Amino acid sequence: MSFTPEELREATTQLADTVARFARTEIAPHATEWDQAGEFPRQLYRRAADLGLLGLGYPEALGGTPAPYALRMPAWRALCRHGASGGVQASLFSHNIALPLVVALGSPEVQREVVPPVLAGEKIAALGITEPGGGSDVAQLKTTARRDGGDYVIDGEKIFITSGMRADWFTLAVRTDAASKGAGGISLIVVPGDAPGLSRTRLDKMGWLSSDTAHLRFDGVRVPARYLLGAEGAGFKGIMGNFNGERLGLAAGAVGFAEACLDEALSWARQRSTFGQPLVAHQVIRHKLVDMRQRICATAAWLDAVAARADAGDTSPDWVAEVCTLKNQATQTMQFCADAGVQILGGMGYMRGTVCERIYREVKVITIGGGTEEIMKELAARQWGF
């Protein structure tokens, strides 16, 4: 799908407005309640699908709406800014880190079976890579899948899996070559959520309370060989490429959450009276607000630039390094704004139910998920040849 600059600006504005209305009416009023419940209603997937939000960026033939990053990133920012719940965002859109691998590597039959029901909000998809014995070191994963006739038999564990408790499909990283101890023996396979031998345990977390996160166990889980994504042993490359899209999404979300903190802090500062005048009348508070806005604007401009390069087809080492460092910049901006927001709200900022309090707890998972700050720096250094 191609746009003229004018068409892109209009489409971006219209989509962002639609997403903002959805977030303000369907998510924000319930965020605290859903945090307390530890989940959000499954019907929310259908409502998001009805607006076309779940299918953004996916092929039309599979029920999606092709859209460039330049269109998707502002929409993602709007969802996070006006919904202000990382838990809802993470689970409602967990398919965005699971399905791209199915679309890129799956057979047409598997694509038609898996993708359309998820984009319609009827099914939930999740990605399973991280294991209890190793987080960012994907090349050392131990979950195995051995061929047995027309099936693969899977044994192992995955942990910290978003949407893990109620996902209907898992895009799973497995080791199909037991003799290989590195990246070369890794493959990708789709696993139905109702497969015998798959068990799930809910995990309790610091933040993202409304997102169901699970520890998965695979004990002799049999999966038809047709669910293999791509060739055996080619999974590591697919995983690494998939991370770039995930990191861009995380960066956009972090900017949106930083904006949410600024919105709440500014509103509070205008309403709160101290020493006979509004809180915002104090120079020190105004300067905190300016510092928040300064970091948001700089990070948003960088996000737009990296997204434009992605839409132009840039996958160079320099672009990969930019994605990694942008993710760090965005999460640091989110962290700064969450901290400043809590400080401006004072005691109220420490209370459950405020946006800044929720985002203050949620920021750490975004600095870790998709690759920790330390891993991002090292990967960027390698791409730049430092």
C-alpha cells in the first residue's frame, strides 16, 4: 500500500484519532479494575478486530490491512498514550510478535489456518522463545523437537510468555538438531494451544498485571510436521529479524506511555494548589514538565526517522543498530517521565489507579523485553563495528 505524503498525513491522523477513542473508551476506564482482576475480557479482542486494529500490517488475503510503519507507529503511540495500560497492550497485541513469523515462513495452508481467526479476534497467538535457563541468549535454548513419522515431538519449557495462559496458538522456538549447540540447530514451529502434553502455570509480576503471563511445559507434545515454519535449522535468522519489528513497536509504545505520564502530570499540576498557587506556577515543576516534553519530542523524531527507513526497505547493519539504540532511548524516556510524573503527583503518584504509578511499575519489563539494554548496546556496537 502506497500513499502520497498528503494521504499519509491524513490517514495517520484519522487512524490515530480512531485508536485514541478506542483506548479512552474501551481501555482506560477499566485499566485499574483489570489490573486487580489479573486479566481483561476476551471480548476486547473482537472489539479491537472490528476496528481493524489487530490486522494492521498484515496481508489483505489473510484478513489484514497492509500498512507502513509510518502509519502503525503513531497508532501504537496513541493506543499506549490514551489507554495507559501496558498489560492490556501486551496481551491484546501479542500476535504482533507471533504471527509475522507465520506469515513470513509458514506454508499457505498453515497461514490460512492460523492467521485469519487471530486477526478477527476469535483466537489468540503468542510467541514462545525465552526459557528458564537462558533469557537473551536465544542460541542456547534447550527445548527440543524431534521428528517422529509425520509429527514433531516437543519437550522442554518456556517462561515469561505473554498471553501464555489463554493463547490458542504458539509460535515456538525449538532445537531440531540435538547435535548442534548453537544457532544452527534452531527451528520454528506452530503449536496448537490445546495440544496434549502442554501445561501452563500463571506467573505473578511487578507490572503488566492485566496481562496473562505463563510458564509453559511441553511433555511429549506431538505437532504435525506441516506446522514447521521454514526449513529445519533456519529458525534463528527468522527470530533475529522478528526482533527488529518487536523493538520498533516497543519503542513506539514507550513514547506513548511517556506521553501518558506527561498528560497526567500536567493535568495534576494545573489542578493541585500549593502555597496559595497552582503547582504548575512553581518554576521547578514547570522545568520537570519541560524536561519530559523535551525527551518525548526527541525520541518521537528518532522513531519517525527509523520507521521511515524501515518502510524504505532498509535492513542494513546501521539500521539494526539504530533500532536497538532507539529502543533504549525510548524506554529511558518512558522511565524518566514515569519517575518525574510520580514526583509531581507526590503522594497521589504512589497510589494505585494513577497512570504514572502504573507506568512506573511497567517500565522495567519494556527495558528487558525484546532484548535488555545491555544486549541492545552490544548488538549495536557489533553492527557499527565498534
